[in-house]
Amino acid sequence: MKLRNVVMKKWSFVYLATVVVALAVGLGVWKPLKAKADNDNKAPAYKVDPFWPKALPDRWVTGEVAGTCLDSNDHLFTVNRGPQNNNLTAKETLVAKASPPVIEFDRQGNVVNAWGDLAILPNGLHGCFVDYQDNVWIGGNGDGIVQKYSHSGNLLLQIGTKGVCDGPCGEATSTNTSTTLLNEPPDMTVDPSNNEVYIADGYGNHRVVVFKQVTAAGKLTAVYQRQWGSAGKAPGQFSPTGGGHPHCVVLGKDEHVYACDRANDRVQVFSKMGALIQVIPIKPGTGAAPGGIGSAWDVDFSADKDQSFLFNADGGNEVLWELNRRAALSGDPNAILVGFGRPGHMAGDFTFLHSVAVDSRNNMFIGETIGGRRVQKFVRVGELSHATDTYKGSPHYDPRFPHSGDNED
């Protein structure tokens, strides 16, 4: 009898819980979690959040927002070019303060930390990357160094020598030869499996160069491993002129190395050893046009486990392009699914679109440099039902009013 009562009580609780859940769902009080995978044949829809970030403290004004990168808590770091690049106007220097070079924002857009000594940081601040240990890496296109900082801003490692380049600084005299020096490196990424550092050594040299972090005699140092690339337009080479070739280097979950060849209007994909896997065109002809500055500036991926989408920041056309990553790797000429953005200064517009970073919730953060001087947040709102127009031969939409057919919670 006692056992029967226990069993009856157990099933009474199960029944009651089922009724409560059913009522909650029916009343809209609670919604079951949905395990939803990306459909890589349907483009994501993004909507600009005009109220992110929140007001900066103490009358700060940022210069050009050259780099954007995210830590394990989805905190955004921005690398800001300040007065050393003449990026504050005369009026601003009278009524405002230059922000610190590195700013950390939480998910809500609050400033939670800021740091950086311009006397130590690279000249011409450019890209940033947060590694698997939440260390912050920073490069500069006016110097010969890449630096590794702790999350709170303590310098841990420097590759190269400040103020010294591999040959004279600048691409006109590129050598691509040194195993200790760099030449105006704009970007970097770290392989968590072996602590190798991939550097886009691209404003002076024209190569991807790899160093390994090792500890010797209690000191962290970097040892040269390998490199690939040269100046040119053939597959595997990087544009000889225009600056920033390669402009980005990103490691995908597929263990491929994605490098932005900006003026050649392409993203080149390599193995970790440097073997060329694929060349992904991004609006060919942009870099060759009069005054053209190229279309492949920075890339990141969607947050699903398969990284179904590749996002390309196209500063030459002021558009963020969304690509089917698998199609792009297979050489499909229609890999670009859609784009958003246009030249301008309103929310959702771009002025010198420069960098892109995607967080674990598929929110997108885009930094703008010359004339733009800001970071914008774009919220993933589902899948795009249809584009509103065509631009540069691809579907295109307005991120202020995306036509989303499947909103996510």
C-alpha cells in the first residue's frame, strides 16, 4: 500500500507539472527553448540598434574605431585611434576628452573598462583579437609590432620591435624576409590548439606569417614558424599596392585560414600550412576603380557550430556582405546571398566600414574609421524574407527596416 501511494504521488506531480507548463505556454508566459540551426540557404536578417553603445563617460570622444573584437563573455573591445592620428577635431580638443585607446563594453553597451598607453601601443592602431584565454592582441599599420595584453591591459608579449620594420616601413620596399621583424601588421589570430599566432603582415609586407608562443627561462617569447604570400595578383599572392594586403587574418572552425586581400577584392583561404584552398571573390573591380580601396576588409562567421555564414566588411562599397560559407568554399559564384548598409552617417549607414565581429548570440558589431569614428551594433532578427533592392549585382536591404520572415526570441 505504501509503495502504491508513493507511485501515485509521483505521477500526480508529473501531471501537475505538465498542466502548469501547458498553461504557461498557452498564456504566453513561458516559451520553450528552441534548438534552431541556421539554414545556410536563407540569409540572416539584421537590424541596427541605434541606442548601442550607451553614452561614453567623462565627455569622451573616440577617434577612428579601427578594431573590434569579443571576449568569452561577449564583451566588445574597440581599438580607437586618438589624437596621435589627428582624429579629434580642433573643437573636440577644447570641449571633450580623447577616449582611452582600448575600451571594453558589456553586452548592454556600458563601458566596464578602458586602458592603453599610446607610448607603448603600436603606432597607427589597427586590428584586435581576443584569444581563448581572454588576452587581447593588438596590431598597428604604422609600426612593426603585434602585442599581447592581459584582459585588463598588462603587456604580456611583443612580436617585433617598436619603430623598426622588416626593411623600411611601407609596402614600396617590402622584403617579406625577416623571421623576427614585421612591417605594418594590421591583424592577427591565435590557434588555441597549439598557441600559434597568425599575423597579417600586410601594410608593409605581403604575407601571412606564423609565430609560436613559447616560454623560455620563465619568459614568454615568440618563435618564427613559417610564412606564405608575396606581392602580386595571382592566386596565393596579395595586392602589391593600396595598403593592407593581407588586411585581415581569421581562423575558422574548419581550421582554414581566411585572409583578406583587400585591393584584389577577394578573401583567400589557406590551410594552416599555407596551401591555397580557395579564392573567394568579393565584388571584383572595386579595388581597380579610380580611387578604389578594395572590397575585402575584414571577415567573421555566424555563431552556429557549422559557421554557416561568412560576413565580409566591404569598406570600398560601404556594405556588409553575407555569404553562404560552404558555397564560397566550393567556388560558387553566387555565394553572396545579400548585403546591407550604404554610405552615410545615419544609424545603419557606413563611413569607412572597417571591421566586423559577431558574438555568441549572432549580434554583429561594426567599426568605422575615417569620417565614421564609431561602432554600431546590429541585432540578428531571424531570416530575411526578401531583399528590397539590388546593389553591385547582389540582393540588398536596409538594416533599419529588415524584412524578417522568422524572428528569433
